[in-house]
Amino acid sequence: MPDAHGIAVVHVRSWQAAYRGLMPQDVLDGLSVDQRAAGWERIIAQPDTASRTLVAERDGTIVGWAGFGSARDADPPATGELWGIYAHPDAWSTGVGHALLTASEDALQAQGHTGAYLWVLDGNERAAAFYERHGWIGDGATKVEERPGLVLHERRHVKRFG
């Protein structure tokens, strides 16, 4: 079973680094590893065979994670969805993201999905370029997600497998 605290550390630190300047700084500063770990404990404990969380480790420490499964949107362009993929900032540009993305795509295909989509925070050009290098194409769809204290504008990328 994945380590909720280790995933939460990556989740918080990657948001704080990747979204600096794209989200209010007080929101990023207020992120809590403990609160995020509690959320991850609930996710990990769910007996949901349609979703998966993969982790990447170095020397026994989680340095990245990816979550994926069946599409959650009402009108999805594909049956699979990559819900999130994050690497600790210390692991950026080391192959962790590539390994997680490749493994996620393989697992989505093994689940029977012929394609998948993901959402990228508007302005996160580093992430958009990463996905585009791996064959994920922006399809022009956008969405606005409202959370306490912020509004997220996101762009969709899709990929057909096979």
C-alpha cells in the first residue's frame, strides 16, 4: 500500500513549486502535508478497482506519484483519465515524470481504455510541454474549477493509445 504521508509531501511541495505565480501565494503557503496525508489515507483505503495510484521511489523515499482511472467528466473525449501526476521539485528533469506517465498509460491501456485525457492548469507551460512531448495534444477544451479561496482555469489534453 502506498505511503499517504510520502505522497502528500510530493503533492504539497510540487504544488508550491509548480504553481508559484499561477495561484495566490497564501493558498500555496497554507497547504498542509498533514491535511493532504489525511486525504490520501482515505483515497488509498477505498477499494476502488477502477482507479490506481502509482508511486516512484528513490532510496525508499517517494519522489513522485500518478493517479488515474476511468473518466470522471460528464462528456469525456476518452474513457480514461490521468487525474494527476506530480514529482517532487528535487526530482524534476530526472526521468521520474516520464516513468510515471509511461506506466500510467500502460495501466490505462491494460484497463481497456483506448485513450485518455488530463487537465493542465492554465499558465503551467512546463507541464503542458511535458505532456506534449509525450504525445498528449491540447484539444481546446477548458474548464473552471472553484475551490475554497481560488478559481482554477484548466486546459484539456488528450491522447489516443495504440
